[in-house]
Amino acid sequence: MYFPFDKSFLTTDAQAVVQQAAQYANQGHATRIVVVGHTDTSGSAAYNLRLSERRAKTVADALVSQGVAQNTLQVDWKGKTDLAVQTGDGVKEPLNRRATIDINFQ
């Protein structure tokens, strides 16, 4: 799911992705769900690390609100490393402003 520039709230599209992920995880009784937040390269490394943390935690909180067990969640954030689209520093790339959800079953 993607985020607007410099924001960590869930858009309508992102809310739908979280709802689908939660339903999928709950139906299959997920044993581990990894949520990872990311940013583009615009801004400082420290700022982007905090922003990616907020994005990851927003997604994790939304999953819990949809019935996903807290103890199945692992939350991580990458800041402006691990880019989806390789860019130079200071580039506002929408595809890098994202969070991913990986669902694992036993």
C-alpha cells in the first residue's frame, strides 16, 4: 500500500488492502505477519526512519483493529533504504512511500 508524501495515514485504497490482508490472515490463522514501512529519499535519513516507523505502526494498528492477533505481528521500518524504485537522494518517488504486509502460515 502507498502513502501520500510526508504522511502516515491510510488512504481509502490502503484501508481496503489492510482489510483484505486481515481477512486473509484471520481465515488461515496466520502465525507471523511482518509489516515494513518505507519512505522515498526526500528528507534526512533520521526523519525518514521515523516516518517509515509511523507508517509501519499505522498499518499494524489497523490490522489489530481488524482482528489480527497482536502476537503474530512483527513490525519493522527501513526509512529511505530498501527502495522499490532506485532513485538518487532527495527524489519524491511515490512508489517508494509504502508499507508491505507479509503473511506467513504454519
